[in-house]
Amino acid sequence: MIRFCIALAALFIGGAAPVIAQQGFGGLARLNAEASAITAARGELRIKLALSQGVPFRIFTLDAPERLVVDFREVDWAGTLGPELVQTDLVRAARVGGFRPGWSRMALELAGPFALVHAVLNTGADDGSADLVLTLVHTSPEAFADGAGVPQPQPGWDLPPPADMGAAQPRAPGAAMVVVLDPGHGGIDPGADSGSMLEKDLMLGFARQLKETLLRAGDIEVVLTREDDSFVSLERRVSIAHAARADLFLSLHADSLGEGTARGATIYKLGADASDAASAALAERHNRADLLAGLDLSGTDDVVADVLMDLARMETQPRADLMARALVVALKEADLPLNSRPMRSASFSVLKSPAIPSVLLELGFLSNGRDMDNLNDPEWRADMAQAIADAIGAWTIADAANSRLMRQ
């Protein structure tokens, strides 16, 4: 099993090096989706990516479940989100997109253990275009597991580490309240989609608008977990809030359902058990975002740490519940559409900070025509942003009053 077979341009094959050297690896390669495909024949898995030029890349595998990850500097994946390339059931899921500024990723969830046996970048065309061809064959689970794992850290290739999770320092008296807005998804993780509309784009745009609304209210500092179309791991989203010493964490999403007529905003608070089957399924999809983006999640479970955090949440969770109720009230007063069951609970990873009241707001459903119209309506977005700002203002007053009562 080849765990880490290519780094930068060290193993470029087929006359690629001279062409790439002339271009200095500096341009953005574009994918020709129509000439690219993930296929299988005689038990072999074949991945062909037609690129406008050669770029540095690396390949590695991850276990539980079996995944193949290819990092590039950099490929513009316009025209595909990944699934459109798959023409075989040997690949269960595919994602492509930005991974960090200047770098992109393809992550494939395999239908079993496969070993990479051949990797070549052919660049014989006069226009400098290149075909990356990977061939994988079936191997044993033991061999796959032995070879799987993230490569040794290399400057520029990997995600920045999560912020230091040490104890946050007390805020100075009179300091501005800090609200962390978390636009869901990003980069290789597009979230839900409806035609050309992607959840990651809609939420980033709304987060920017909400930030401006909050700043106009005064005495509030706003931090976004991402400022562009970059992938941010779930762990890092929480650590960004912790590093900012956030008073409140609000994650923004817009779900899509394959069936049903659900519409309107839904507010989620953390719960060990989901309030309903739909909430459980939504939390599972959100929590799998890191896995499907090709992150190594092995060794992240810590039972002792979970128990200690549960104890810490005994104080934080009632404050989050209060924020959830404030959002429901504010949206009702603004006559904005609410789901028939607007307040729910589920085990979302981004809501698990033990020290910060955290709430997840689903603004609507991309699978619902009226919700889609609203999300694309500037006036509706302005009304929603103002309602959220009003909810935060009301919560701040109620939270302070509750705090005084608890001290007494």
C-alpha cells in the first residue's frame, strides 16, 4: 500500500517536469469535467482528471472508512462538485473543492480497501494541458490500514492547527460582547444545493450581512469562522470561537430535504439525543463533513474529556437554551417564516464547546421554493439579520439578569 506517494513535483512522470517548470506551478489549473471520470474495469479503479496544466499534488489514504485523498496546488473545480465524475459503485462518495487558500482537494470514499499501484501525470499537449491518471487495485483491509494515515506535515500543504484550547481569560469590565458567526460548510464541503445555489455560498453571504447588522448595533465585536470559500474543520470552528473568547457562537445553515414540504427557520441546541429522526439525520450529515473532506479523525475520542465537558456545559447549556428561545420569539415578532417545530436538539459537533453558549440556526430549506426565494431576496435577508440582532440583544439582557440571580 502506498500511503504517501507524491509530494510536490518529485514524481511527475511522462515528460511533465519541463512544462511545469516553465509555468512555475504558479497558475490555477482548470478541470475539464467532461473529459474526466472515475471508472472501473476488471476490478481496477481508474481516476482520470483532465487539467488545463500540470500542478503539484500529493496522494494519501485514510481508514475507517477507506478514503483516497489527493491534494493539489491548485485546481479550479468549476463544473463539478465531485459526484458527477463517479461512474462506478467502487466509489461511494466524492467531493472536490478548495481546502485552504491556494490549495484544493479531491476526497473519495471507497467501497472497500484499494491500493494505489500507478500514478502518472501526462503532459504531451502543445497547450500545456495534463491528464492525471491514478490506478488502484483491491487489497486486504489489513494492508490498507497499515498504509493509511496523514502524511508528515509539510509547509503549506496542511490545514492550520486548531487554536490553543487553554483557559480563556476573563473579559475586562465594559469590553464589547464577542459574537462568533459560523457560515456553514465551505471549500470542498459545499453543503446542500439547489441547482446552482450552494449552501456554503448563501451562508457566507448572509454571515457577512449579519455581521454588518450587528456592528451597527454597537458594543459588539463580530468574528467569522471563515471569510471566504475555504474549508474549516469542525474542530477549528469551535477553537476559533474559543480563541476569540466568544460570548456567543451562532452557526448558520440552510438544509435540503429529498422529500417532504418542510419550510421555515429551525433553531437547534445541543442534545445528546436528537429531538426527532430528521434532526438526527441532519446532525449526522453535518458531523460527517470533516470525514468526507478527507480529515483523519482517528484518536479524537476521549471519554474522560467528554465527561468533564458535560460538567462544564451544566452552566453553559441553559444559556444556549435561552438564546434559542430568544431567536424563536424574535423571528415570530418579525413575522418571518418558522418551521412548524422551530426549536429542536441534536448532537452537532459545532455546538459542543463547554464554555460558550452555542446555537445552530437553519435559515430555511433549499428544497423549498418559498425558502429559496427568501434566501435570494435582499429585503428578506435584511429582515432576518435584524431579527437575529434583536434576539441577541434580548438574550444579552436576559442572560445578564440570570447571571445576577445565580450569584445571589
